[in-house]
Amino acid sequence: MPTARESLLNAALTALAQLPWSGVRMVDVASAAGVSRQTLYNEFGSKDGLARGLARREADTYLHGVERLLAERTGATDRLVSVAEWTVGEARAKPLLRALLTGCWSERLPVPRPARRGALLSKAPAQRRADAGLPSPADLVAAVRDRSVAALEKGSHPGRTREESAELAHRSELAVRLALSYVIAPVGEGIGPLVRAAVGGAVSATSPTAADQ
């Protein structure tokens, strides 16, 4: 059973699918979630806080999905291709995630404004984290890159050189940046073959395969 916070976030996201953020009312979000308006304010503090909470959850859900794909017992290139393909699909299906990944916010979306300095800290730990600041597109790219490197280096040969590790980081970042290019400028063909051609050789040469792990 979802918590009150999750129910409120789900209700806000459902409302956002039908209305621009300016038309989403806190009282309606609380009613749809089946909680009091005071509970909503206790969790998020304000409508801006609710926007930050929505954006933070979207970013966290995306990164958890990346980690899940990277944990699969397949070859290194296959995992980077999976992350790139999944990133494109999720960003196209979720406008809020697309905005977080690209920095392109439409008027319909809740552009999360930073919490005011000196504002009282929320009693909800999850909201304090959201109020502390949201990841930029560059932050998300770096997070995917670092998670990719950590997952692909796990179980690799101990003699990896600094140059090999740097090359792996470069190729991991290239994969996610290629995915974002498809999000911004969609084309008919899938991104998988492009990522495989761009990162396959170098990653395979320096990373463990499924059989190595």
C-alpha cells in the first residue's frame, strides 16, 4: 500500500497528465490522494515543494532503472545498449523525465524552483532531500556514467590501467549522450545499433563479458 507521500505524488502526476501545472490545485491533489490538504502541506510545504518532490522521484526512479539494467548478467556493450534504449523510451513516455534529462521545460510542466534560503526544513526526510537541490542534466549524465563504470568494472581483471578505466568512463558517457541526442532529435531507426557501433569495440576490449562475471 503506497504511503501518503507516494499517493500524493501519484495524484499530482495524474493531474499533470490532464492539466498544465498552473492548473493543478493542491486541494484537488489531496482529494485525489484521499488525504487532507494539511497532510499534503506537511509532506511538501508548498506547491513548489510538491514540484521538487515530483522531479526528485522521477530522477531517482530513472537512476534505479539504470542500475537494474546494469546489474543484468550480459556483456558490457549489451548493458550500455540497454541503458541507452531504455533512456530513450522512458524520456519519450515521461515529459518530466525528458525535461530533467535535457533541461528543456515546457509551460505545462512544474519547473521546480529552489527552496528559499532560511525556509524551515521539512519534517519529511524525502522532502528535505528534494529541497536540497535537484540534479541538472549534466548531473544525471555523470550519475549514469559513474554507475555504468562501477557495474562494468565489477569483477574485471585487477590489472586494469588508468587509461583503460578512463576509456570505459568515456564510452559509458558516450552511450548516454547518444541516447539524449535521440530524445532531443528523434529519428526512425532505433538507437541500439548506433551505440553498439560507437562503444562496442573499446568496451569489449577493456570490460568483462557475461562469462567473465
